[in-house]
Amino acid sequence: MKPYCEILKKCGGMPLAIVTMASMLACQQTRSRTWLESIHHSLASDFATKSKYDGMMYILDLSYKYLPHELKACFLYLGSYPEDHNIKKVDLVRRWVAEGFVSNSDGQDVWDVAKSYYNELANRSLIQPNYDENIFYSLPIPSCRVHDMLLELIVKRCKEDNFLSLKNDDPHAEPSGQDKVIRRLTVVGFGDAVRNVSQIRSLAMLGSNRMPPLLELKFVRVLHLELERVGGKGIELADINRLSQLRYLVVTSGFSTLVVLPHQIKGLRFLETLDFSGVFIRGDYSFEIIDAPRLSHLKAPKPMRLLLPDRIGMFKMLHTLRGFILPPMDSLENIIGLGELAALSDLEFVSPRRCAPLVEAAWMAALAASLEKLRNLRQLVVMTCPFDDVGCCADALSSLSPPFHNLEQLNLRDWTFSRVPKWIGYLYNLRGLQICAKQILQEDVVIMGTQLPRLLILRLRILGIPTERIVVGGSTGFPALKSFIFDCDMVSYLTFEAGTMPELRALDLVVYVDEWDRAAPGGLQHLPRLEQIGAKRAFSSVEEAHRRSFAKDEALIRGVFQGAADSLPTRPAFKLWGGWFLRPRMEDC
């Protein structure tokens, strides 16, 4: 221990220096005496003669020098994000892979290796992971930031190595790179049009109002476009099929910006990530993908009205598939094809409109058979078309033998079960659960509370009149739950007992204004960390919603829940959410 203590003493008492040096020492795989002595000697001989700032930068540079070779490029790549930018983990690791920084020589999944690189940088305190402690309605999205001084080191190194350049919207600012051929460029803000891009391999435009000249990007691998207020013809993306080296394409735009997507994605044999989820398209649209054998992450544009591309089962490397409408229920080819996507870990889809009972039963059976083959699923989200008030009866899934024991998020709230499936209790790693049933009994709540110890978010939607009270007692569990949404006519049938839900921060109640029992849940005083009680109106039809007076509804709802909140020792805030829900109808279930 003595050599380590001596080294840390040389850090001048500066917290960032101590943390970075300690993390480097802890993560170094080979810590020979000679290596420790060389570190100690370099600090002893150089650090003492430097200013506090220079000494700090010296230690940070030392931590970079002792990074494993495969992590150095990943670390410098953080310089492609502007200062104080919240960097999403999923975007960062996908760009690393597209840039060719990640090696899977041992046969490991390249995406798992990329995530391990991210974790290693975090362990070395070279990135600062963000942990959202105030999650209410969605699971936190892993992200990170870079300390200002570390970013300064990165920018310096990038200039020296001509690794990448960053240009902001200051007309007097020079790109943070040398006057050489630029290989990687980030443009922040509006500014001038991007020029001289023929040699660029990575281009990110953040907040720009101009499209880059796509046909000049002959060698681009990574193209990340966050565009705003693009005038003229809007965003025209037909030429992306000419970018033969493209591996990563993400496009986002404002709602008012016209976006024209190609009807076919073809010839992009290296394409790994195709993400249009931040794009809004107008009118009907068809979409086909041809010859993209390496496609791993596919996300559809909004609103969710694109049909799942044909022959989806051919894309064996897919890990992410989000936002598409499944084909009509009389077509089973693509439903069966889903079962061929063995690598799939993130699946979100919109169910088609219901049809004849026999056809629907065959469709649901085929879907269940496909889901049972997806052993790597971590997220499964099912939705219905907007303002479609008839969701599928999901009882065909009740007998499912789910192999996805690593599932972390399950959202089936738009489909209806007669009863909560028993297999829910075997999803031990579940962190988010949203489910709808005609009846949810006390025993169902006990199973969820005691057998799902990692559950953070729970939404229960009950379409029928409860046959018994739901009592959440201290022995029921829910040790980690932070957000609970209760969607039921009979709000007063929900009761909390002492010792239950010790971490609950937010309780939200969906109120069916015409049928609501006009009472708050019982036992709210037993929720020791409750910070917010929320309510949202729901209606049986669009016409009913338009007839109602928000002011009258607000007075009625606030009169019940504001008083309940004010009487609690934690004094939680009360919030009546704007907007409303459309209540799904129970049919044939």
C-alpha cells in the first residue's frame, strides 16, 4: 500500500487528480514494482516544479498515456461532443463501432465489447456517468459527461494528432484542429455551410439549419444529423444510398421540418445503425431495405405508421428494432420472421388493427411462437395505433414460456389480459413493467412485489370493476419501486399499509371522470418518501373528451387529491397533467 499512498500524495490534494490517479492505479492490469516506481519518479521529478494547473494537466495526460491501446481512440472521440454535452451511452458506443475502434477478436459480440470500453472509461474516472435519481415515468437512459479539464486534454491531443475537429457557430472561431485534411468533424450551431468534406469519415451536425452535401461524402462512415428549421425543400435523404461506406446514420429534425426519406435503403452493405426515430414524416409511406447484411439497429420515424420492412427475418444481426407497425393479421411471414432474429435485445412495435377472431388467434399464436425464440430480449414494448381504442386480447400470451430472463422493460399496457400471466413473476431482472388486465388480484400484486426485486416503475391498468381491494402491505415487497401508476375506475380500492414501497417517489392515478369513485387511495401516509401525487383524465371516447370542461374536471380532481397531499407528513406536490387518455374497450377477452 505504501507505494500507492506515496503516489497519491504527489497529486497536490487536488480531487480530480487524486480520483483520476487512484482509478488508473486500480484499473492497471500489471502493477509491477518497476512500473510503480516509474510513476512515482515522474511525479516526483516533474510535478513539484509545475503550477497547480500544469500539474493537474500532467496527471490527466499521464492517465491517458497509460490507457490500453484500444481505449485511446475511444477516449479522444469524446472530443466530438461540445462542452457540457450529455452523451448518451447507446449513441457513443454505436459510433465507436462504426468508426472501427472496437475489436471482437475473441469472438465476443462487438456491442458488448463496446459497452465494456465505456465501463472501463467510467472505472478510470475519465467519464462521469449520469445517474438520474428522480426517475418518475421512464427508466433512466445511461449517459455521461466529460470534465472540463479532461475535455481540454482531449482537444489538445486531437489537435496534435489531427484526430478530429469541432466547429461552433462563432464566426470568429477556428475549428479545433490543425489546418490539415479533416477526417472527423463536428459542427455545432447554424454557422456557414460545411465545405471541403470529400475526405471526411465522420460528420456530426448538432443544431444546424443546413444539409451537408451528401454526394461529396464519399468516405463517410458516421453521419449524425440534428437539424433545425431547415428551409427550402427541407431534408432530402435520397442520396444516402450513394454513401457506400456508411455504417451509422442518425437523423433528427424539428416537427415543422419537411423530411423526405428514400423508399428504399439499398447497397449499404456496411450499414449497422439506421435511426430515423427523431424524424417526422407526413402522409402514407412505404419503406424497404435491400442488401444491408450488417444492419444491427433499426428505428422508424414518427408518427409510427411505417410497416415493418419485408423479409425482416433476413437481418440476422439485428439487436434493435423499434417503431414499426406489424403487418396485417392475415399476413404471417414477417411475424414468423421475427423469431429468426436471435440477437434481438430491444423490440418495440405497433400492433395492426384487429380482424376476424380466427385470423387474430392465428396471428397471436404465431407471434407467441416467435417471442419464445428471442432469448436475448431486454426490452419489449407493444403499442396500438394512436386513438385506436380497441387493443388486442393478449390471453394467447398467457401460456407463454418466456426465455428472456434478462428482460428489463416490459410494456404491454395497450393489450388486455383476462388475468396477469403467471410468467411475469419469473422476470427477475425486470425494472419497468406496464400491464393491462380485466382483473388484477391481490395475489398478482404480491407476486410482482416479492418476485421482482429490481422493479423501479410499475403501471397497472385494470379495465374491469375490481372484485377485491388491492392492499399493498409491508410484506408485499416492491423494495426499489420509485414510480407507481394506477389506472382504474375504483381509485379507493387501492390501499397502502405500513412498510410498503419504501422508495416510492411518484404516485400517479388515471381518473375516468364519469365513472371515478371520487376518492383517494387509502394509507398514503405509509409512503415515507412520496414527493408527488399526479392525476390524468381518461375518457371512453374522443367525443366525450371534447365535451368535457377541463376547469370543472380540475376543480373536482384537485379537491380530492390536493387535500390528500396536504394532509401527508411528506407534503408531496399535486400535479394535474394536461391532456388525456383514451380508455381501451374490452372486447372478446
